[in-house]
Amino acid sequence: MTPPLPILPTTVIGSYSMPEWLERAKNEYLSRRLSKRDLDEMHDAVRKAALKDQETAGIDIVSDGEAQRDNMIDYFTERMPGVQVDLGSKRFYYDFYDSIVRSKLATGTLGLAEEARFLGRFSDHKSKISISGPHTLVKRIQNKFYDTEEAFAFDLGRVLNLELKELVRAGATDLQIDEPYYSGFPEDLPWAIKAINAMVDGVNANITLHVCYGNRYGKPSFEGSYKFLFPAILGAKINTVSMEFARRGEDDLQLFKEFNVPFNVGIGVIDVKTNEVESAGFVADRIRRALEVIPAERLVITPDCGLVRLHRDVAFGKLCAMVEGTKTVRKELGR
Amino acid sequence: MIVHINHISQSKKPRNGKPSPQSEMAGLVTGSLMSLVEDGVLDAKMAPSLRIHLDWIQYKTNFRDPVMVRRTTSAQGQALPLAEIAIDLRQADATGLPIALARAVKSLDAGPQSNVENHLYLDEFRPYRDCLIWSFNRLFWRYLGDWENASGKGFEAALPGGSSDANHPQAVSDSVADFWTLLRDLETRGQLPAEIFGLEIGVGSGARAAAWLDRFKALDEQCGTNFYSRLHFILGDYSPTSLERAVAAVAHHGDHVSGVPLDALNPYKALTAHRFKIMYVHLTNVYDNLPFDDLVRRDGKLYLVEVRAYLNGPLVDQLTADFGVSRADLPGMVEKLLEGGPYAVFEGEKGVAFWRRVWDTFKLEERLRALDEREEDHVPPGLSRTHLEDLLAEAPDDVRFHISRGAGESFANTLPLLHPRGFLQVQDIFVSEMDDYRKGFRGPGKLDGSLVTWVNGALLRAVGARAGYDVHFAPFPYRPGTKTSILYTTQRD
């Protein structure tokens, strides 16, 4: 039984620092110079270390750090029934495989439940698991079957819905859907939100929708304003929307004055694209500014995105600063 | 004996059945060496393992004497048996070549400390990245105006083509058109930022920036897109003289332009506030003037090229006579020159004249130091040994190539400035495939006051891939025969 969450709960987006030696090992595996068994052992060791770091930093809702995922696409396409993946199409682990769908997606599991079981076994903290959303997958898998991207996204939503339910059966309580491509294709939003709703339909878990501007190679893929999300996002059947503010500035927080969102808001207070570790005071200031427009009861404190591109000491330092800054504000709130 | 012919190129001039100068000289080298064996000057037991390198260095002036002995050492600096004799066929003269070769062969027996040419050494052996050429290079850019006054010509006239490809009107016009198209696409998608930033690093005379801005303004007016009013163009350079000159050249663009002193190795440091905001970055002939290392692979083993700076023996005597100084005083005077500038050595024009003569006399002796497995100093910032191993995997077995560490560092420290849809464009001399290193000597070459060396494009491709960019190379189509090519980035998926 995990303890109840404090006000202003802290969490991560998903990924934790990827050790350089593990990157090399992943490349070795791709070149068939390392066995799957050896690589899996390394992954598990790094996942346990990631959990330990987050717990030590004081994060309320932890993840396994996602060391076993090459990137946010391949991990899912490799497992997606009916998606053909060219396993010879990459040499560097972080690259994307070429993947293609030529027929209707089959109904089957992706096997993500193992992550829920791993978290249950190795951490007594509340935890969450991130899954790439249908819009993101549509933009990366070559579609040779469905008439429209929308139709493809809906079918992905159907398969992912079953997977989310599998995760809940395996003990997952908090699930996050990552959709970084919204920012590059704002015109897709009306059907992309419907696909999310299909994906979470009947799933008994806290659902977060993470919308950022991308973090591939530690840089944004798009730029702009979160204005494009509104009002379409108000129809999303989610518990929390998570957004990046640390790197981009807080101008878009004003959108929450303009629109009365029916869910919690996760605000990014840690810039994950710089090695400079923020001070706790700096983090506290960011939270205070968010509190001007969002009530404390509905605020969740997060980094802007995953920490995968940061060195471990930097990532750990940033999480510690995030937790300390949050504690300062909790004290000010008397909670 | 292994003879490496490092210059592989079809002759561009009609020869009417006669051999080219380089093939004639190559014949003379092999003939002379065979005679040296026959005459017992070159030990017949040693000859089979001797390596002879025949180069044709494209730069008429460079840092090598026509015939050079390259010894090898262990990682700790102890002499190893492998030795090379390198001949620049372009500099060598047919009359003196057999004698120079015989002297080089004899010096192999004399040991590393021999100084048969009576050179005046200025330094110890050290990697290219740390050698004195960079002190001279800094001096040049710091006292650019004084050098130009003394030489009677602008520095661009000293470039191999006699002018900079940066300013070619059609190249500028096409660059502007590409940029304008990008802005229009972004605007169509509602993703154009309120402020549009452009950046040129290494501004030269400012002529390119002026031409680019003039053309951009005209195109914007012609199309009625109103992008110019949102444009801010940054000129970045570490030479105060260049920056001042360039800002003056674009003064008619008023507040649309600002000059920022920056180190080309780390533009990000001076422009942190512009992270992920700059839509267009341009550089011309900057990377070819940044520190590098040279690596050599022989018989599967990797060596770092180390150099020892010297003033050529016979030329030193003329220099001391002309300036009324003693040979013993010269190293101290050169040190003073590099630290305090030309006027710290002699007052007025004589100081610059002294500097110019020292530069003419300045040479580098090379040796190959075996690389220790654990050594990482030669790995550029932002890269790891595995990247170099990838490069070597695609390189031929026997190869000498640049580790363009300055270019790699500059490139890696510029990419974080780019807006996600922005692009970086570099006009320079690139070796885009590792195999091309077998086909010719790629520098360094000595320019009038500064230096130039080819840039390892394959290395930049590795840096780009790591940072999320695909790096492409296209020929520079605007001037036939130019060796310039264009590097441009696209966002890596």
C-alpha cells in the first residue's frame, strides 16, 4: 500500500539518464556482438538504479527510467501486432527502425505488463508507465493499409486500449500517453483527441496526457504556442495534462485563465535540454507562478520531458532540485 | 620499400606526350632511392620496411620542407623502428632532390636528435591542436589590419582562389531564396516565430552579410511578405577588426543587425539566450581555420601526428642578418611576438616586417606517436572514441586523416542555437568521405599570415547524427573548379 500523495505531487515524465556504456551495449546488440540475455540484464540493472535515484531524490510517482526502450517509437512498433519492422534498418540504437503497416492491426498484447510487474517488485513508491500515443505512432509508421491517418490512429487506439487494460490488470495505477507530435501537426488535433479517448475508454487508471515540443536528441522538434490545444483538448477523457514550461517560459500558463480545464495540470519546471542544474529556489518560483493561475490541488510538478539525454549526475541533481523547490512551496501553502 | 602515391588526380593540362611534373619527380624519387640502395647509402636490410610518401600539396606554401623524415615513437615517446620519408613533389626541385633524399636517408641512422639542416627549433613535439601555428593564427586575426597594410592586399586575396566564395552573388541569392521559402512555409502552418533570427559566424569583410540582407529585403518587398521587419541578423566574430568592419558594411540595415564578439569554437556561449531560436546560420571558411589533429593508421596501428616548430636553417641566417639580431635571441623574440604582437619586438613597420619574415621561415617537423588505447585527448568534445572507431571502420587501412576537432566543437556548439526548423549552411573545403583522404594531402597549407586545412566532413556527419541532424554535402556550383562545397543540415528524424 503506497502512502497518499502530498499536495503538489512530483513525478517524472518517464525516461531517466541513459548511461553511455549502455548506449554502446545497445549498439553492440544491434551488431549481434552482444546477446539479448546480457542486454536485458544490463537494462534491469539500470532500471533498478533509476528507481533508486528517483526514490532518493524524493519523487512521489516514479518510473522505471525506460532504459529498455531504444526510443519512444521502436519499443512499441516492435511489439505491435501487424506492424512490420525492418530489424536491419538501424545501426545506432537511438535511430528509428523502418516500420510499415500493410493490413489491419491484429488484436494482441504488446507485453508491456512486464513493466508494471517490475515496478511492483522493485519499488514501493507509486509508479507510472508511459506509452506513446496513437497520433505519434501514426506519424512514424508507414501506412499502406488505412485510408486515412485518422482511421489508422483509431485502430491503434483500439489495440492500445487493450494494452492499457492489461497494464491495469498487472497492477498499474498511473498511465501516461505521450503525444509530442501534436505540436508539429496542430491541424490533426480534433481526430487525435478522439483517438486518445478511444485508447483510454474503460481503463481504470489515472491517465495523463503529455504534450511537449519534442525531446529527440535533446532538442525540440517543433516550436510554437500551446494555444493550438484549445479548446479541443478540453474534450479529452484524461485526469491530467502534462506540458513543458521550463524551457519555453510561462506565457502559455495564461491559457489556463482563459480556459477552465476539467483536469489536473502537470507543469514542467525542469529544463531537460540543458545540463545546467536549476536551483530549488528557481523551481519554487516557477511553481509559484503556476499557482497564480492553477489551484494547488490540481497541480502536478514534473520535468519538461524525459531525462534520457542528460548525464546521470545532472538528471539526479535536477530531480533533487525539483523536489526541494516543491517542498518549499508546500511549506508556504502550509501543507 | 613501400611507396605511397598520395596524389591521385587526372592531369587537367594537355602534356603532348610528356610526363607531368609530378610524375617526373615521382620517377626521380624512386630512381634516386634505388641508387641509394645500390650505393649502400640506404641499408638493404632497412629498405624493405621504409615507407616513402609522395605528396603534391595544393598549397604552394606550406609548413613542410620538400623532404621530411617522419619517425615514430611509442605512446611514451620512445623511438620505434618505423620511419617514413615524405616528399612534397610540388616544392622539390629536380636538381636538389637526390641530395636531399640522400641526406634524409642518412639522418635515419643519425637518430631523432640530429639536426643536419641546422634548423632553429622553437618548441617541443606536440599535437597539431596545441602547436605554435595557432598562436600565429591568433596573431594574424588580432593584427589583421597591420598585416594587410604591409602586404598591400586584403586577406581574401590571399585565399587559394584569390577571393572568397562567400560573396558570390548567385550563391547569396539562392541562399536567401531558400531561407525565404522556409519562412513562408512556416507562416503557412502558423509556426513562424514573432522574431526571426539569422546568424553569420566569421564575418570576413561583411560583404556577404550585406549582400544577403540587401537581397532578403528586396525579395521580401517584392513578395510583400513582411518578413524583413521581423528579422534580426547577428554578426559573430572573434576578431574585433573584422567585426567592426562587417558591422560598418551592413550599417544601412540599422537595428536589424548587431555584432557579437564570439569564439567560433563555442558560439553557444555568447548566444545562450538564442538557444533553439536561430532560423539560419551561415559560415564560410571558418572551419578550415580551426584547430585539428592528424591521425595516421599504419599496419593496423593508430598514431597521432605530432609536430615540432622550427625556423628553416638556411633562411634563419638571412633573417638574423636582415634584422641585426643573433640566432640565440631569435626564439625569445618569436615568443615575444606571439605574446605581445609585432610592436612588442620592433617599433613600427619593422615589427610587422619581422613577423612576416618569421612566418615565411616557419616550418613544422612531424613525427608519429603511437596512441595509447586509453588516450582520449584527441577525441573532440561531444564525441567519444566509438565515433572515431566508426570513422576508422569506413576508412582505408593505410590512411592519414584529420580529426577536425575545432570544426567538430564549433559545429556541436552551434547546433543548439538552431530553431527546430532552422538550418545551418557552411561553405568550406570538406573531405566528405574517409576514402578521399587517400587521394591527396589535405593540409594544412600556409596562407599569407594564417593557415587553412581541409575539414573532415565525415566527422561532422557523426557529430550531427549525435545531435539530431543529418549532414549533407553539395558541390558549390557557382565557380567552376572551386574546391569549396556546401554543408547543410536537415533535422534528423
